[in-house]
Amino acid sequence: MTETQTAAPPSERLEEQFPGVVTRDERPGYSGYLVPVDSLLDVARAARDRLGYDYLSSVTGVDYFPDNKMEVVYHVYRTTGGPGLVFKTQVPRDDSVVPSLYSIYPGVDFQEREAWDLLGVRFSGHPDLRRILMWEGFAGHPLRKDWKEAYFEEEAKPFKNRWPEGKVYRIEDKLPVGKNAVFPEGFDPERWIPETDAALYAGLIHVDDGGNRGSSPERSGGDGHSIGTDQIVVNLGPQHPSTHGVFRLVVSLDGETIVDLKPVMGYLHRNHEKIGERNTFLMNMPFTDRLDYFCSMGNNFGYALAVEKLMGIKPPERAEYIRIIMAELTRIVNHLATIGFLLNDLGAFFTPVIYAFGERELILDVFEAVSGSRMMCNYFRFGGLARDLPEGVLETISDLVNERLPRRIDEIDAYITNNEIVRTRGIGVGVLTRDRAIALSAAGPVLRASGVAYDVRRAEPYGIYDRFDFDVAVRTHGDIYDRYLIRLDEMRQSLRILQQAVRDIPGGEIQTGKAQYQVRVPAGESYGRVENPKGELGFYVISTGKPNPWRYHVRAPSFINLTGMAEMCRGYKVADVVATLGSIDIVLGEVDR
Amino acid sequence: MYGFGIIRGLGVTLRHFLATYVDDLRWFFGRIGGNGGRYYNAEALAVRQGPKARGIFTVQYPEEKLTLPEEFRFLPFLIYDVDETGKQEDRCTSCGICAKVCPPQCIWIERSNDPVSGRPIPQPTEFYIDVDICMNCGLCAEYCPFDAIKMDHDYELATFDRMSHHIFDKARLSQPASYYASIRPTNNAREEEARAAKEAAKEAKAAKAEAA
């Protein structure tokens, strides 16, 4: 179990730096610091420059509706490891304006836009504060506690009409198409012309060519050697095979060279967090499977950690080992798929994917045998697991991690690594430098491929990761090729952990206490984070002691890694966009939530 | 040498390509011995889907189907016991735990009332699951204290009309206990044992009370 909020000496220094300004958060179950909104920028700058908290992990808001307050919560860490620093600022709910930290931590870009979109916190000084997950024809800010959807059943689950009266009905009969949406006042979807696209395009960097190039056919390439080019805007997606889902990239091109790029997301948005705040704590577990559906075991792990921290319980020894085994198998599944799809994006159509999926299939069989489902595992419980490993599964895992997978990973290495096309497309393309990777809050393989040895499993060990012998994989160039190589490295490290875990796993119970469907979660806040295959996955949970969480926020690595996308693409060719996106490794279920 | 990496990679492809045929031949010669070949053969399918698999691993669905692990879950179903006289009795007592724990809230239970006294009796009049909403998470089965609702293995549920077919009622959901024992033998044996132990403890307690 990690102890993020222990009062480490550096945190005390924050108080000393701002005597009388920064106060400790004294609410029971809370930790960190309260910062007045006027001095937020100074405190953030001091945290980064003087205290060394260079990595911003999460920004989110909490709507304290009864107190008429809106709180913005920042979690910052050091890339050298250790516990984090939490600071919060409170503003009135009706007029919630907070200075943007964009100038200090550029990685807040999408997260602040998300907080604006869903909670209506206005970040002054943000360069491009538009909605990000919702569209412009959406009325209100859905995560505000007084916001209600068009068909509102009840404040929280379980709904009372399900039992004992149980008169069944179909929600779509009560809510036919046409009545299932509310628009802002004066908004007519039939007549709407998407002005936001104009704003979006205007937000792109435009190279002023002084009207010299491309304006007339005579002038373009007039010297007879070079071809004149025009600056155009191209939309990649939303429906495009290379976007790994429904995702859009607006690219501004000068010829074939990328001038600027903006990702547009939200097409799969379902407001996971609002659903989560209606659910009971346990009900959220199967919903976390649907975030990054390649890594449902990892998602379960993060959420279980966050709630266990609040409850103050720990799983028994055997459950800890099984958790590690499942999390590391998930990493292998994910990286195999990533490498396969990256090769797809590079044009090696489906042969590498099929080889990768052959191995992935065997691991999914293990997941199916233990949890009942190949991808939507729903296997972790607070203080343990849903069930023990069935007979024979441990032997299968042992066979896989000791015999088959090491050889298959070597085979993929031999198959792809020295391929000249992969090297040419990958080396020196889509570069994200070390400093920019940290500043842009990149996480996971993307961060480590840029030369930052930051891995939550080592930086702030959770579960029983501190007992295993493994190395944090690091590559230094930050290009597409290194982001490919680091996934091979990580799979090999995962195999090392797995071999130790399978060897050492003890017998015994898999659940602390009795398995309960109504868990009692004491009031307070907690931030549980895990090193998911795609990066740092965090769950920020606030309990008020009720059966439902008051706030449930997901720090989604795929979403935040996209912040660096424009940086990686500028100056390269349009064909590299697809490969760069493939090397970041996103899953739209997690990006859009 | 430029291009060597590609050639080496193609060697891997070639090896995969040949592996399927080598495996095919192995099973072909096995067939003379009477074991049935690489496809349409349960033994070969188990190898093709296991950690010793070589070559192409596709399954010839629907002629071939994957063997499901016992824990595999799809939709929930209700269990009824059949006594010696052939009378069916639902295990469900309509306590409502499954409806309360269900994350998407797809379970509707109508509790029975005694026609004379009007008091609730532990039997569901109706039990509905909207299978379009069900997310197959298995929490209902996990937290049912009476082993009355369990997850089914049947995944071939395509219908022509979702409007009229996708709210399953009690009749559609109910299965005999023997069916449950056939799809989940280990779980069933464990639960039977626990129930028998509970019964025995109860009887012992009653006997003790009588003696005292």
C-alpha cells in the first residue's frame, strides 16, 4: 500500500514557503494543502521549481454542492519518485474561475478543458478553453451535482422500483428519440452550423507565407526546382481505420509537413464519472473494465487500491500475488496488441497482429478461466478477489511465462526490430524530448521512451511490487522506434516479475473479511494510482460515508498522453501522424470515458 | 547488409506458414491411426488452443466450438429444484439482493404476497432481466445467498427482434438445478457441500435444543 499523503518534510516546506497563505486541509480523511486562488500560480511555481514536483499527474474538480463551493484538486509528483503533493483551491460555485496552470505545467491542457467541460470551472489564461468531451449543443456541465439528465430516474442506485414491485419497463419507451436530449436555450440542432470547427481551425498555428506561395499557379514553384505548397487543414477521422476507434485529428499541413495538430475526442463519451457517482462503490468495479478494455485487470487494480485506501484494509498475501500476476499478464496482452497495431499503422497489414494475438489469446484464456470473461474481467474486490484461481490455471500460467512467452517475445523481436522499414519509419520520427515529456504529463511507455525512468511500480510501490526484482525499462530517444522497443523491454521485465510471482505464490485466503456487496467506506478522499500498461492510471475517490462515492474521477493515461501528440507531430510528414498515434497507444474507451 | 532485417523477418513468417502444414501433417498421419485430423476433432482443438499450439489457431465455428471454462459467464439464469414428485421449487426467495447489487439495474423482481393475509412470501411472482442492459458482470450470482441465480454458458442468443424478445421473464430464465450441475460441476459440488454442512449444523442445533 502506498502512502501518498504522509506528511513528508518537503510538504511541510510548502507551508513554510507561504506562511499564513497555504493551510493544511484539516477535513477528516483529507490531506494536502488548501491554497487561496490568488496565490495558486505562485504555489504551483514554487512546488515545481523549489520543491521539485515537476510532474503533474492529475487535475480535477469537485463540486461541493451543499457548501456552494467548487474545489480544484492538483496532484503533483517528482519524477525521481516518492510521495506526491496535493494542493487544492476553492472558489464559489456560481462563479468558479481559477487561473490556469498551463504556463507552469503544460500537461494540464486537456485536463483543464475536461474540468471546464464537465464541471464548469473556468480556467483563466488557458489558451484554448473549449469543451473537449461534450459537444457545443450540450446544455450544462454534467458533473455538477444539480445537473440532471433528460430521463432522470433517481439520485443514486439501487433504484427503488426494481424490487419488490418490479414492474418492468423499457427506458426507451418512456424516452423516445427526440425527447432524450436537452439543448441549450435557443439552440436548434437542425440549423446549427458548427462554429466550433472555425474556432478549432483558428486555434491551429498558421504559417504566414505573405501570399507568396500557392496563391497562384504561376508563383508556385516558380523557380522550377521546388513545388509551391499551400497550407490546408485536413481532418483525419472520426471514421478512419488508423485512429483505433472514433477519434479525429485536425491537421494543418504545409504541403505534406505538419504545421499543427489538434485531437478532437468525445465521440464515445458516456460520462463514466457521473455513472460512477450514482453507483455504489462495488458497482463501479465492472464499469472500470470498460475504460481501457485491453487492460481491465489493471483498471480493477487501480480502483480497488483507491477504495481500499479509504477503507484501510489490505488483501491477504495470496490475493496480492494473484493481483500482481494478473496485472503483469495484462501488460503483456496490451503490449503485444500495441506492437501488432503499430505495425498495422506502419503498413505491415495484420500479419504481426495475428502473431501477437495468437499469444494474447492464450493469456485471455487464463483471464476467462479465472474471472469468467476474456476482457471484462471484473475480478478484483475490495480487500481481495472475486474467487481463487481454479485448478490447473497456475500451471498454465507457469507454462506460459517460463516456456512459451519468452520465446515468442524473442520471435517478435527477431521479426520486427531490425526490419529496415520499421527503422526508417520509426527512428528520429515523432520525437518527444525528455523535458517536454515531463512537462506535458506523458505517462507510461511514452514517458520512459523519452528517457525518464519513472514507473509508479518503483516510484511509489503499490501492492507488493517492492518485493520483486525487475528493472524499469528506459529508452532515450523518445521516437516511435524507442516507443516500440520499450514495449518489448517491458514485456521482458513483466515476465521476470511473473516468473518470481508464480514461483513464490503462497496458499491461503483470497479475501480479507467477508465478501460484502455493501461496503462501508469512511468519509475522506484518496488517490489510487497504478502503472497501467498505457501509463499512470489514477482514481480519485471521495466518500462522504454514503454507499455511493461523492466524487469519482479517473486520470486516464490514454487521454493525457494525447496532450503531447501535437508536439510529437509538428514538423514531420502527414504519413507519420498515423504511426505516432499508434506508438502512443490509445484506447478510445479510456480517452472518451 | 541493407534488407537483411526484412529477410530475417520474412523467415519468421515462413516458419509460421510451414508450422501450420507440419501440424496438419502430424494430425493427418494421426488420422490413419483413427484420431480424426486437425479440424473437427476435440483433441486437436484442445491442442490448437493451448500453450503447445503451433501454426494457425483459428476455430472452425460453428462446426467447432471452444471449450468454455467453468467460470465463463454470460447471462444470468434462475435455478429451480425438482423434488421426487416432480414438483418444481424456485430457489429464489425474492430477497432482492441481486437487484440491489446489479450495476446497470437490469433486474426487476416482483415479490409474491400471500392471497389471504397479504403478507409477502419468499417467492417471486415475476423476475425480469432486460438482457440488452445486462453487462454480464456476474455480481448477482456472486452475492446471491441462496445460490438461486447463476451465470449461464449459453452465448448464442441472436434474435430477430430486440423490442419483443429481450426482456427475459421468469419462465425464460429458469433452469433446473441439474442444468447448473452440468455446466458448473465444481462450483455446484462446493455449494452442495456447504449447504449440506449448514443443514447438518441446523439439525444438530435443533436436536440439541430438543434434548435440553
